[in-house]
Amino acid sequence: MYRIVFSASLILLAGWLPAGARDLKILTGAGMSMPVRQLAGEFAVRTGSKVDVVSDTAGGVQKRMEAGEAFDLVIATTTVVDNLTRQKKLSAQHSNLARMVAGIGARKGTPKPAIADGAAVKATLLAARNISYVDPASGGITGVFFLSQADRLGIGEAVRAKAVLAKNGTGVAAAVADGSAQYGVTLVSEMLPNPGVTVWPLPDPLQMTTIYAAAIATHAQNAMDAAAMLDDLRGPKGREANLKAGLQPVSQ
């Protein structure tokens, strides 16, 4: 879990908060952390609200909401958002934000691996010393996705034997950056922030189709700021931030 707080009292030179400013609590799937944190910082400066962003795996997002943790805005996979909506924990009004993009990362300075198509990816993974990916048991969907694709390529057993398991995508990137793993496979948006890693998207036949969506919590304490932040996320600012993070735009 990752928590980052943006407070206007720390950012603005004047150090004051407008009358009526309230905390805005956001829970996001890890793959959306990069654009969400960027826009949250901008939102805090613009509005004077304190924005608390918590990042977790898809499974972790669902468990937190089911356990009764309080958040105003929730961003997760459409499956998780739908599940939480059926439990009446999220508003029935959802906004699709971006499509996940999986990639393969290598230590910075390493030549790009052969990944032009499925056959090339198969050969690259079979030749790899080891491969880091998110432990499916942690609740992250990228590990499950990667193993399903490895099984499709007929190399599932070999990939599992080379595993350097991580709790999340940030851990995958760290394993690649410090040399613990030759390659890492997870979301592009989770590897890009690590300066020690270079990442390339997987080819289309092996790409993810999972969508991130957002919804306001049913019992949001600050629904007004949540709605305003959601407008930023689904508008031009959000689109630009998503593209910068290696995510693909989707229609509303």
C-alpha cells in the first residue's frame, strides 16, 4: 500500500486554507497511481483541499472498501467497481478513465528485448534468467494476466520456474532496477516512475483489455470535491496524464 498526501498548507506560500476546505480521500488501483497523484497535487493547489491518495492492488481496493475504510472517490478495474456497486458501496454512476497497458521492463541501459510478436516474446521469456511479476496471491491482476498469457504461449511452467514474485508493480520495477530480475512484466504505468527501468508495451495480441473506472463512494464525506476531481480525471488533464503514464484513453 502506498499513501501520499497533498496539502495546500504545505504547497502554497501563504499557508492558508480557504474557508470550508475539507479533506478529499481517494483510493486507487496501483496502475492509475501516477496520473491520479499528478492531478491530486494540482487539485490541492487549485482548491486548497487536502488530498489523501491511497494506492493498492485491485484486490486490495475491494478489500479496503468491504472492510469499511472511508474514501470519497474510488478508482479501480471495472470488475472491482461493479462488485462494489452491487454491494452499494459505490455510486451506480461510473466513468471509464483508461485502459491498462502491460509491458516488459529491463534494467536501464539494457537493449530492448525481442517482443515484436507472440513468438518473439515466447523466445525472450524462455531465454531469460528470471522474470519478476506480481504474485497473484497479493490480489494484483497483472500477475494472473501474465501467467495466463504464458500458458497461452505454452511456457507457463517455464515462466513459473523463473519467477521473482513481487507484492505489486512497484516491487516488480524495483527487482528489475536492482538486478534481482532480468525482466519484469506488469503495467507500464507502474514501471515508468522507476528511473532504473526501461519499459516497452507488449504486442497487441498479448495486451490487456482491462479498463480502469471511477465512482464516488456511496457514503462519501466530501462528494463535492470528489466530483470535481473526477471531472479532472475524465477531462483533458486526465487524458494527458494517462497517456504520459503509458495508459490508453477510452471513450466515456
